[in-house]
Amino acid sequence: MKWTFVHNVLGSAAGVLSMQSMLFAIGLGSSAVPLSATLSWVIKDGVGQLGGVIYASVLGSRFDKETKSLKLWSSVWLQSAIWLEMLTPMFPGLFVFVASFANIVKNISYLAMSATKASINKSLCLQDNLGDITAKNGSQATAAGLVGTILGIGASAIVGANVGNLALLFVPISAVSVWANYKSVKLVELKTLNLERTSLILEKSLFIDNGLLKLNNSCLKTSDAAKHESFLVKKKPTLKFANNSIRLLVCPKTNILLDISTNNALESTKNCTVLYNSFFSKNKKYYFTVTGTLPHKSTNSNFFQKWISKKSSSQNPTISVSLWFDTKSTESDKLEGIYNTFALCKLLEYEKFLQDGTMHNNPDRNASTSLKSMTEHSFMFTKASFPEFKKQLEDNGWNTKSIQFDNKKNEINVLVN
């Protein structure tokens, strides 16, 4: 919480400096017409609020899935907007345009901060005391804002009306504010399961022992996940294995695999048939397919020699495991689905390791494992071990009722005759 306080203090101080610059830009203290200045101020505020509304409607659920990333970047956006406001005295004729754009960015950052703050406050609750946490967080923000305003007024009085001096003072304040926000976000232990945190958990929990899937006795703690979680850039809903030669795609668009855009009707029909036959039909909760190819040294014809994905090439061979959820899937079903497919990817990765390594030439080694047997293995392993895995998550404080790696727009419904 101390880093949040520092971030809020310096943010308020920077705001005071930008306010002074904008007042100079609209002609405060000169012969400018008061009505014109007032209208300019109202216009830039109105445009900024409209931008915030549009932004909120576009992002939607991303505030829950990418809480840390959006919280961090909201600080960067805010400081960028304040920087633009600092420059308005240099372009007084463009005040409405520059200030309106800056205000749009400010409203977006404020909205992102408030939306992500809700998820963060919820993660801090230990005994269903969200109201208490929210009140204390608000009190701290108010106190930080007051301190920052006082510091900003003092700094503004020292540097005076010189825009260059204001800008020089703003740069270190802005940089430290963003850094403090990063430190604050880094320490937050979110308990919801987005794709990043789920992959960290599964990587620790699942391993291969002599060709067989095993579940670790311990589960990654929320504090450990916070230390290793990456949130600086937005990531695609894809997990990579074996140096990116195996990928797990979570809720991709089906037209990517169906290749609807192809001009070859026969090839498109073939791909559709292969995709339809690839659905693992032992359950109706989630579905996955495996497409692509990997280099194989053996002359035996098996899965790794089949070419299904049109976009794969011999220079960059890739296997893609694609996972979809049914429209009626529960949160537990979705967690089980990614557990199953992650286990399958571990088997595929192990198979590739055997084929690329010296063990391939071992005469005692059995022939390459088929896709069917690996799929069966991962499925049976999931049915046997998933309840224990889920219990480990809940015992370590993870919220298994909040799944944030799905995409409801790409959920499917397979009709079986």
C-alpha cells in the first residue's frame, strides 16, 4: 500500500503543474475573454468524458482478465495526458484540440484505475470485508491527493510561470509515479485464474515421469505467482511449449482452423471434415483439436507426419492444440478443460524431446506414441487427478469460481446426432 500512496501523491502533484500550464494556455491573467475560456474548458471536459464511455464499452471483461496490466498502463496513460496538458501554453491556438485529446486519455486512465481497483480490493479481502478495504483505500487516496496537491502548489510557486521549468520538474515526478505504481501492482496477489496465472500453476503442478503424467503434491501459492507473473504487455491467449513448436490456443476463432477464406472448396471441405472428426467426444463440456506437424526421424506413418494446418511449414513446424468451451460449460468445466489440454501439450513436448534427443536411437525404446494414445492418457489422467488438483488450488487460496481465460464470444455448441 505504501507504493500506492507514493503513486497517488506524485500523481496529484503532477496534476497541479499541468493545471497551471493550462490556465496560462487559456489566457488567465491576460485580456482573454472569460466566456471563451469557460467554453473551451467545458468542451475539453465533455469530449474527455465521451472518450471514457466509449473506452469502457470496448474493453468490458478485460478489466478482470488483465487487471495488473491495465492498472499499470493506466498510470502511463495518465502521465502522458498530463504531459500533453503541460505543453498547451506552447500551442494556445490548438488548446481545445490538444486539451480535449489529453482529457480523453485522462478519463480512460481514471476509468481503468477505478475498474481495476475493484478487482485488487477484492483480492485483499480475507474475511469478506470488501467495504472496509474500499473505505481504507479511499481514505489513503484522499490523503495522498491532499499531500500531492500541497507539494504541487509549493513546486508551482517556486518555478513560476516558466513552462520549461514546469516541464523539467514534471519529468522526474512523472517517472517516479509510474515506477511506484509498478511496484504496487507487482506486489498484488490476485486470486482469480487468468491465462497467465493458470499457466504458472499448471507448469508447477504437472510433470512427466518416465512417459507418464504426474501431479505434484504442492500447488503454486498466490504470493509465488505474483512474483513471476508478467503483465507489462498484453499477451495472446496462447501458451507455448518446446520452443514454440507446440502451442495451446484457448478459445481461438474457429474460422482460423476451418480456413473459410480459402479459394479451394475441396481443401476447405477436407479441413472441415478433419476438424469435425478431431473433436474429442468423450465429454460435452469442452472440446479440443490437434493440428499441425513436427519433424520425425522414423519412417513409420503416424500423427507427426500428417499435414493438417495449411499455415505450417517445414522451416517452422508447429503443432497447435486448440481448446473451446461449450456454451453450457461451468467454471469447473473450463478449468478441467485447460488442465486436460495442458497435460496433452506436456505429453507432446515430451514426445518431441524423445525424438530430438539421443533417446530416439535407443533400441529399447518403444515406437513413437500415437496421438490417440496420448489423448487417451491425458483424458484418463485428468479424470483421475483433476479433483485433487482443484482441491490444491482452493487450499492455497485460489478462486476456482472466477475463470478469466475464457472467451464467451468463441464458445461453441456441438450437435451430436
